[in-house]
Amino acid sequence: MKKNVLITGTSTGVGFESAILFAKNGFKVYASMRNTSKSDSLKEIIRKENLDIEVLQLDVTDIKSINSAVKTIIEKDNRIDILVNNAGAGFAKATEQSSEEEIRWVTEVNYHGVVFCTQAVLSYMRNQKSGRIISITSVGGLVGQPFNELYCGAKFAVEGFMEGLATYVSDAFNIKISNIEPGGIATEFMTSAISKTAVDGKFASGEYEPIFERYMAGNQKRANESKELVYQTGAEVAEVVLKVALNEYPPFRIRTSKWAEDFCELKTKADPDGTKQLNQLKEQFL
Ligand SMILES: NC(=O)c1ccc[n+]([C@@H]2O[C@H](COP(=O)([O-])OP(=O)(O)OC[C@H]3O[C@@H](n4cnc5c(N)ncnc54)[C@H](OP(=O)(O)O)[C@@H]3O)[C@@H](O)[C@H]2O)c1
């Protein structure tokens, strides 16, 4: 029987590419998105290439929709093999200038969404005594970056949540946890982040404005000098997601490019894939 995979946020980018790649590699894919009216291009590829992909509605900020998508999968297959927590959204703004609504939203999408999707599949994976939970976090889950502190905080939270969970669900229930940490990816991500955060084309005001401008100029300079080194495609990151899913002994954490590896090196050198830390935690507490 085919293994199945539920992927969140498949309307564009890494999620879209992962849905296609997993289906081409023999998985039954449940491609979820918050707004299924955005599924036309995926459906066109499904039809042309005869792929085993079913589109489901799932908004990671809506627990009812998460539970309903998982229920559909269980009713059809009576199991769930892999969850890919991919849905996420960027946000670049000074904390002082962010509204309560923005702060709650960035945390809901990037952190609570991951927690609730994970919670929704755990009982099935525990009963099966197998499962994989793969989350697309970010280099921003390891290294805080200017004006991205709210986004990075949410991604750090995912890293901490998954580290704690991985200490016991892997050995006890054979549920393998992996965090995938990309650097820049050329997807809709940046455009969505800009439309969410800019007010009249400006991201910052007052004393923050010149600092933000320096930050943006630095980003632009790096992109101009070495765009292909900094930015991966969604398809390249999807290849890493598939590789992790197929690995019998998947790493707890993995960067997706040399740029991402170099960027995080100060934090990751002692324990690049997180195994040493997990083993120490198990020895200390379990
Ligand atoms: N692009 C980068 O530079 C970068 C770098 C490091 C990590 N990442 C991470 O990689 C993952 C994929 O991002 P991407 O680059 O592929 O960006 P993307 O093209 O913008 O895709 C993000 C996906 O998440 C979905 N999404 C947003 N809010 C959602 C919600 N409430 N419920 C369900 N889905 C929701 C989006 O749906 P809509 O189309 O409806 O908005 C879209 O399908 C994210 O977790 C992101 O944080 C991205």
C-alpha cells in the first residue's frame, strides 16, 4: 500500500513543489491549502501527469479545518504516515511598530499552526507505531535576524517544540521528527510578507526607518552579488523534504543549502543535525 502524506500550504512554493514531487515518488498526497480556489495550477498538473494528489482545505489557524482534513484522510486510508508542516508566512517589522493583531497572527500561522497540525496526527501515528513529522522551519529558527524577530521567534518556538517532542515520541512510538531549515527561497513568500507588512510602501517609520533601510540595502546587495547562492528554488527545497522523508534515520535538523549551513554555523557546529543534544536530553530526563 502507498504511504500517504499530508502537506500544509500547497498553493505555492515549497508546498506546491513537495506535493508534486512526493506524488511522483509513489506517495498518496493530501495537498492542503487554506484557500482551495488557489488550486487550479496544481489541479492542472495532477490531471496532465495523472498524479495521486487530493486537494483538501486546511487553514493552520483554524483547528476545525485541521481536524476535518485529518478526519478525511483517516476515513479514506485509516492511517497517516507523514505530516509536512510547510505553511508559513514572513513578517518583517520592528516589534515596537507591530500591532497586537500582527503579533498574534505571525505566531498563529508559524507556530500554533504547527502545534495544532502535529497534535491532530499524533494519536494516529502513536497507534500505528510509526509516523513522520517534518516541519519547514528556517535558518530564522536558529538565528534571529533584524526586523524578523517576530517571525524568527515563532520559528524558534517550532524548533523548541519539536526538540522537546522528539525526545520521547521517536523511541516510544517510532514517530520521527525532522526540522528543515532553508535560507532564502525564491517563492511567493517575500511578496506576501511585503504586502502584509508595508504601509504605503514603508516598513518602518521614525528612528527605525534608517535602520530598516540599511537592512534592506544589505539584503539587496547580498542578493545582487550572489543570488544563486542565497536563494534556492521551491523545487530544490522540496528535494530535501523528500530525501528526509525517505531516510530511514532522518536527521532531527538539516539546512538545505551551503549558504544556510554557513549562516548558522556558529549555532550548529557542535551538533549539526541535533542528534547529540537529543541523546543528552534523553539521558538526562528519560
Ligand atoms: N521563502 C523563504 O525565503 C523561506 C525561507 C526559510 C523558510 N521558509 C519557510 O518555508 C515554508 C514555505 O514557504 P514558501 O517559501 O514556499 O512560501 P510561499 O510560497 O509564500 O508559501 C507559503 C504557503 O503557506 C500558506 N499559508 C499561509 N498562511 C496559511 C494558513 N493560515 N493556513 C494554511 N496555509 C497557509 C500559503 O497559502 P496562501 O497562498 O493562501 O497564502 C502558501 O501556500 C514556510 O514555512 C516558510 O516560513 C521560507
